[in-house]
Amino acid sequence: MKQNTYLAPTLRDIPSDAEVKSHQLMLRAGLIRQSTSGVYSFLPLGLKVLKKVENIIREEMNRAGAQELLMPAIQQAELWQESGRWEAYGPELMRLNDRHGRQFALGPTHEEVITTLVRDDVHSYKKLPMTLYQIQNKFRDERRPRFGVLRSREFLMKDAYSFDATAEGLDVSYEKMYDAYNKIFTRCGLDFRAVVADSGAIGGKETHEFMVLTEVGEDTIAYSDQSDFAANIEIAPVKVTYTKSDETLRELESVETPGKKTIEDVSSFLNVTKDKLIKSVLFIVDDEPVLVLVRGDHEVNDVKVKHLFDAQIVEMATEEETKNWMNCIPGYVGPVKVPKGVKVVADHAVEAIVNGVCGANEENKHFINVNVERDFSVEQFADLRNIQEGDPSPDGKGTIRFKEGIEVGHVFKLGTKYSEAMGANFLDENGKNKPMIMGCYGIGVSRTVAAIIEQHHDDDGIVWPATVSPFDIHLVPVNMKQEDQKNLAEELYDQLGEERFEVLFDDRPERPGVKFKDADLFGFPIRITVGKKASEGIVELKVRKTGETLEIHKDNLLDTIK
Ligand code: ATP
Ligand code: MG
Ligand code: MG
Ligand code: MG
């Protein structure tokens, strides 16, 4: 590629609106330009990196047996109403109308689309397990878009979804994705940790976040210096065990209790439509479980909730906390940051009660008052919010250290949340109809590019790991007006191209100082400078990372860089 007409505009000064290094460098090296708040264009250099990361992801997904497809970004509101997320997702969902007044969303994630797709075309256990993925732009109306493409409103994500016949199958599918993520982020040259994002608070389901350890991360990770223990400290993991046996549940369902209500009763009681009755949050206050119903943007009258659930309400989640909660990964409900003095948040147990025992689902349209001690127990095994640097690790191995992290990936065992809501069933070996067991797995592709820069730069610019560098080699003739330099540079450009190196040829009529500064800013692994010794066939090779330089004859060049 010839640089003179290449769209890679560099900036000398640090843009005043860019707080973090990756954002500054992406602007300065001409990788991105902002279009409007949280919306960016990737210029040719930036796109090349994006594609390299994308291809690493694609290779590892394919190796793990996942199949690539492409789903629409435009999703009809009906899909989201079916899953209950049209309301639940809140203001982060970008909504639009067509000319007929039908409502749509720009996909922030694709559980709804994939679940209906698989529901309509996969019907037997013989077709399972199956993992599908896509690499596509996602849209989220982030409350605070910032740090460039680290938190933008339109961004590139790889999202994968697994479908299994059994819980054990899901474990295997999850493990495969987990392993693939380790390979992907290693190949991207990142120093990362897979951290427990929430263990147990979601009713035995597992989730891990892949965190790139840097100073600018928005999350804080507590990790052991001697074991694999690592967790996001925003989360105080708890284990919620549902204590009722199936028999008791069935008994309960058949008993008329004064508290038993239909979903319609509840809706009219709370004066909301059914789809607004969403998830609940369980707080533990002084070892006392407290149930709170959260329903999107609307305020809930706590007295009514108390009455409804026969539970003690101490503090409602604030609007802000509700939003945090809603901002969690798609399909992931809770935990949220809780008010001071409140120790633990859980909610899947509660959800189980709302959807299962209390029957907010289609087959089972009634509510039964819930008694917390009677119906489930809560076992707290680590309260990470109180954990201090230097404390012993909860797993007994090593000492706790803190570090900031950027969430580049997230793997999550969804279970049957979407398959049940949207009727994605299959026939098992005995001909029995069952909901598919799902997992979902996201990687922020554009965020990963920025995270790589956060970990790979120096005072002069970016220092790309070779695996994701936009070009392998920056070929810089010092003075294009010197015939011997120009000729040698062109000869090398052709030769290197034939050997399949990706070369950016700085054929600009710029001063050497400008060229070298830009070369350092761009940060390709190798710079080949063609200067005064061109007439002797000698060039200078410079390693960006170490600054090492080496004079070398053109005939030995290929052997040296290979
Ligand atoms: P965050 O906690 O940073 O808001 P998230 O948990 O909401 O992220 P997920 O729903 O888990 O995000 O989406 C999968 C991946 O998509 C994330 O791990 C992250 O890498 C990426 N991602 C999410 N939101 C953004 C964003 N606004 N800009 C860029 N990448 C994002
Ligand atoms: Mg988010
Ligand atoms: Mg997150
Ligand atoms: Mg996440």
C-alpha cells in the first residue's frame, strides 16, 4: 500500500476530548474518527486491525466447532415482547418505527433472533449440540459513551449461542467457548484474566468475564497471586439454593391459598401490564432476605410489592441501580450494586419463584405468596465487597491483589430462559418435548482493538503485536527525490509483496522527521528505512518494540525478517 494517497491522517497533538491512551492513539494514528457521540468510523488502518482481530476470533470459533451465520440488526418489537425484554432492556435499547408505525429495535444482542431461528428449524436431540455465531455491529444507547471505541453506542461484537439437550452438554459447550476465548485473547497479545462475574447469585448458573488488566478498566478485579481465583469485585457472590422438591412444588400449585393470584390479578393490582412485571431482586439485609420487584423505568410501590410477595421490603433499588442491573449482559439478570448495608443481591431464585412456583409463565398463571425461609435458602460464600488487598484468597491459595480491568469477553450459561419464553423445544431420545439449554458468549471486537493498544504502546505511539498489526512492515525511503532511494524502495516493495508481507510504503514527499514520527505512531513491528546507503544496497531495519536497529544488505533482508 502506498501511503501518499492512503487515508491515514495523523495528529501531532493529543486530542483534548480523549481521556485514555487507546482513544488518543487511535485518533492520532488515524485509526478512527468520531462521527457523533459514541459512533465511529474505522479508517483503513483501523479497519485492518479490526479485521485481524475478527479473523483470529473466526478461526478459533470455527476450530471450536461453532458455525458462522449472520442475523439482522433490525429486530421487530414482537420478538422482544415475547422474551419480555422490550420493557426490561430499558433505555439502552435503540428503538425505531417503520413507515407503518411498527416498532423495531436495533439489535444490542441476538438471543431473541437466534432462539426463534433455532426453534423453527431444529426439532430433535439428534441435531444437538449446536453452537452458532456471528460478527456484527451492535447498538446500545449507552448512558455514558466514552473512551472512544471502548464504550461506544455502535460497536462490533462476536456473539455466539450454544444449544444443548442436557445440562452436562451445556457444560461442554461452555468449556469449549471458554478455551477458545483463552486462545483468542492470547493470540491478540493481551494480558488478561478470566474472572468470576457472578457465581451462584444466578441460581447455579455460571458466568465468566474476560478482563484485560489495565489502569483504565472500568471494573476492579480481585485475584489471587497464587491461584486462578479472580472475580469482579462489584459482585458479592452468593449461592442461592432452591429448597423445595418437585413434589412440594406440585403440591403448592394445587393448593388454594389466600395469596394465590392470577397474573392478571397481579397486573391490575400493580396497575401495570403483564410484560412490565419483570424480574425481582433479592437483598439480604442483616441476614434477612428482602425481595424487591423491579420493573424497568417504572416505579414500584414497595407496599404493594410487600403485600404481593409476603416479604419484608427494607430498601428499594434506586433508579440508578435498576439501570445498572438492566445494563447487564443480555439475558443476565442481576446482580446489581446494592444500597449500603445491604449485603447480597440475588435474583434467579426469585425469578424461579416468580416464573415457576408463582407461575408467571404461560402454563401456570397464578401467584402464590412466597416465604423466603420456607422456599429457598441463601448461602453466602464470599463477600467480595469487603475484601481487601492482602487478604487471603477465598480459595485458601495465595493473597488477594486488585487490578482494573476492561471486559473484552463474556461467557454465560443461560439455561432455558429464552428457549422457554420463546418455545424453542426439541424431542429427546424418549420422544419427550424439552426446552433447549442455551449458553451465550460475547466478544467486543472493536473494544478488543482498543484494549490491545492500552497494553501495547509507548511514549511515541502504538507498538502492535505482530498478530494484529495492520501492516507487517513500514517501508520508509528517507527522500523520494533521490533516485537510488526511490528505486531500491520500489524494488523492496515488490519483493516483500511477493513474499506476502503486508507493507505500507511511505512514498510521501515529507521530511524524514515527519516520516519517522508517523512510523513510530503507527507502530508496525518492523521499519525498513532506505537512506543514504541505498546506492550500496544497504537499508536499516528497526524493531519497533525494542528500538534495535540493524544495517543490512538487501540480499539478506528476506532471510532476516522471515
Ligand atoms: P459492559 O459491562 O462494559 O457494559 P456488557 O456486560 O454490557 O459490557 P455484554 O452484554 O456482556 O456487555 O456484551 C459482550 C461484549 O461486548 C462485552 O464483553 C464487551 O466486550 C462488548 N461491549 C459491550 N458493550 C460495549 C460497548 N458499549 N462498546 C464496545 N463494546 C462493548
Ligand atoms: Mg453494558
Ligand atoms: Mg459487563
Ligand atoms: Mg458482560
